[in-house]
Amino acid sequence: MDWNSPTTKKHITEAKAQGCELIGSGRNAQYRTYRLSCGHEQEVTTSEIRKGNFRCQICVYNRRQAEAKAQGCKLINSGRTPSYRIYLLPCGHKQEIHISQMSSGGFRCRTCLDKSYIQEAKKRGSELLGPGSTRHHRLYRLVCGHEQLVTLHNMRKGDFSCRTCIDNRLKEEAESQDCKLLGAGRNASNRLYMLPCGHEVDIGTRHMRTGNFRCQNCFNERLTLEAAAQGSILLGPGSSAHHRTYRLQCGHEQQIRVVKMRHGRFQCQICLDLKWAEEAQAYDCKLLGPAKDSRYRTYRLPCGHKKEISTGGMRIGAFLCNICFESKIVEEASSQGCVLLGPGKDNNSRNYRLSCGHEQSVRLENIRNGIFRCNTCLDEKIQSEARAQGCQVLGSAKHTAYRTYRLPCGHVQEVQVTHIRNGSFSCQVCEDWAFTQPSQAYLLHIKVGPDEWLKLGFAKNVDFRVSQYGLPSDAVVSILKTKPFDTGKEAQAFEKSLHEKHQRKRLKAAEMADFHSKSGQTECYPVIMVDRLMAGFADITPNKTRFLNTTGKL
């Protein structure tokens, strides 16, 4: 092991940062031998030392011993997994326990637990006979003498009953209703009975107990009479217990709910289809058949295409052909120099090949009105602007107006795209920002129609700062004076000294907000203050007056 190599020196430094000491090589290239902060020597990987993701195994073993001792136990051996250990419990039994349960005391002796199950059974007048079908069940001899599987929880709470005794009681309840219990039913709450009429019926035990049941065969005879009262004939069962198949008065066969037949609240579906066909003919459409939704039908439209439309929509003519609509979308795309490729990210968007050759998902109304742009071309423009500033675009950011850049200093940072474009950005890691970079104080004259005023401020880029005011489009801006400073902090101090000197003459910010819609409304002065403010710049050579438009460009 070369103690003078750069890599070894790096490992020594990383070890010291973690309070450890490198004392030798390890089992392979990834390991080294360290003296840890606790004083024990141990092999640890260099990456674990670097991240501080390690711990002393000797100390861990001692802690496990201490945890076991705190619970009155003794650590004997390792368990089936690294998370388990074998302990000698205070009761004298050996048991494998999870280390987290031992540290929290959340464990119990299984041997002692089985003894408690025997005592719980005795309290309920039962006898524990052996294991059950699952770890939650045991086989007991109940107080009535019958043997049965009962869950441990139910035995502890006394929340159980003998199924053999229940069956005997159900037989007695059936006999009290002049019925006979024949056997099990379709579920745990039902049984199969023979009723006084001689029919066999599956009935709930609670209904048999209270006498709240009926014979299904006798019920069908009643349904036949109810159908005849409505001029219909009962043909047979329906799709559910609440439906039956009937031949209606018009001669058509249909499934109808029993309650609706009883009260006459039903319609013939075939006759209804004939009505919908007539409504479709009123709009030069043709009814073809059912649809996926019961409220819809399939129609052939006047253009020849098929479509599923709601019957209410067809009745009032509120429908549109999707195929013809797609043809219209293709024409709208062609008029904008685009090619429709397929569906977009939602129903209101489509994928297009734009005039630049790139593919993009665009909303239909944006294509129709020509209000769209190519995101790929925009990304290329952003890449070009970044290269012009010596930066590199790495990807998107949390805000759509930002991107993640690698700055000239090498740091990665989220920066607003417009700041990269204008060069008005700084690295927050290097702390080379607006208050540490060179800056300048400035005095502007702004005129909007008959209104004019002075604006005092400081900025690294005056032209870009003017563009952030949000001035009206007809504003005329001229730079009267500028004064350079080594840092933005010095420029701010100079500006602040002038504001403190002339603060009583400053225009009200609320009034200036009508012109400065975005910013800059708090440092404005009347034009009559021009000489006093210019005096603050008297120790430098006057600038030639420059005129700017509201975007901040000459």
C-alpha cells in the first residue's frame, strides 16, 4: 500500500472527516482497515467512509447484548436472518426474536403463551385439545361436550358458539314454522328447508326464525296473475332475481322488472326502437342498432358514416360526424403548413408535423387560429443563446420560464431563459450576483403622451432593466445620466443616498403604477427635479442622451 499516492492521501482525509484513522489495506481494492472513532479496528469500504454510511460491528454486538440484558434476556446466537437473534428469555426458554422487538420489548415467550391459551380455555369452560387449521385457530372441547375449531381471539373474548348446538336449534326453529331443515344453503346465513306447501326453498336462518319467508314457486304463480292483469304473459325467469321474461300486449317478448310489471310502469323496447328510427329519419339518418351505452344507438349519418349518438341528441339534432370533423382538422393543418399525424395528449389536441419539420402535439384551436410555435425550435434557440453566454443547457426546470444550465464557472443552476438571453444572470454558488458584479446608477426621462417624469435607479444592464418596467407601448425613454460602480452594492448605496435626500419630492407609487405596470414605480420624480438629481452625478462626465423604446433596446 503506497501511503504517498494521491488516492491513499484522499482516503486518509476522508477518514479524518469521519473521525477515523486509516491504518492499512483491506480484503480487496474496495476495502481499507480503519481505526474507528470508538477505538475498534474494522475493514470498511472507501465509499462507506466517504458517505459516513458505516458502523462498528463490535459496538453493534455490544449494544445487542445490552438491549437483551435490559429486557432480562441473554443473547445466545445469531438467527435465521441478520435481523434475528436467539435469546434466553427470563422464563428460561430459548426463542428466536427480531432485534427491533428485543430493543422495544415487543416480544413474548411462545411456550408461556401456549400455557396462557390453556388457562383462557378453562375460563370459558373449554379444554384445549391441540393445534388448529391455522396459527390463529386451536381445537377445543367446548362446555357442551362438542369438539370445534375456534380462533384464539374469540376464545379469549368468549365470542364463539357451538355449531352443532346451532344446527339443533335451527331444526327446532324450522319445526316451529311447520318446515323441515334439509341441509346447508348457498351461504353461512342460509339453509335448505321444505316448506308446508311441499316445495324446497333456500331461506335465511333469521327469516325462518321470524317467519319472514315465502315459497318461490307460489310467488311465481302470483307473478303470472300480475302479468295477466297488464295484458302480458309470464314466459320464464329473467337476467336477475328482480326480472322476468314476458310477452307484452303488442306481441313482443321482453325482460321487465317484477315491480314495474306489477304497477304497469314499462314500455316495449322494440316499439321504442321504431320510434327512434322515425326520429333519425327526420335528420336524414338511419338507426342501425344498439350501442355500448343503453342511452345511445348506432346511426348512419347523412354523410354516410356510422356513429353512436344518444337518442336525446338525435331527437334534437345535437350530433356531429367525427370522420368529417377529422377531415376538417386535416384541412386546417394544411392551411398552416402542417401535417396531421395522429391523436394528441387529449381530445382537444393532435400530433402534427410542423412547417419546420418537427413533430409536436398542438391544440386544435391553436392550429385553427395559427397561434402556436415549435418547441423543438424554441429549445434550439435556447441552446444557441446559452452557448453565446458560455453556458450549457442541461434540461428543464420546475418553472416553464426557466431551464437548468451549467454556467461558465461549472456550477449547475436553474436560470430564467430571458436572463440568459440578456446576460443578466449570476452564479448563486460563486455568489457573483448583481450586488457583487459591476453596476451603474442611472437617471431616465420617460414620456407617455402628455405625461413625463424622471426615474432613478441602478442596474447591471440599463436597457434590460427598462424592459422590466412594463411601460406603455408609446413610452419614450431617454438615458440622461449614468454613473459606473465596481459593485451593485455601491450603486445601490449611491441611489439610496439620493432617495434619502429628495424623498419628499418623490412621486406616489400608486399613481406611477398606472405607467409602471410591472416594477419601478417607487423611485420616480417630477421633471422639475432634473437639476437636483443631475447634481448627484456631477462628478462624472455627462453621457450623450440615448433614446430607448419600451423593450429596452436602442
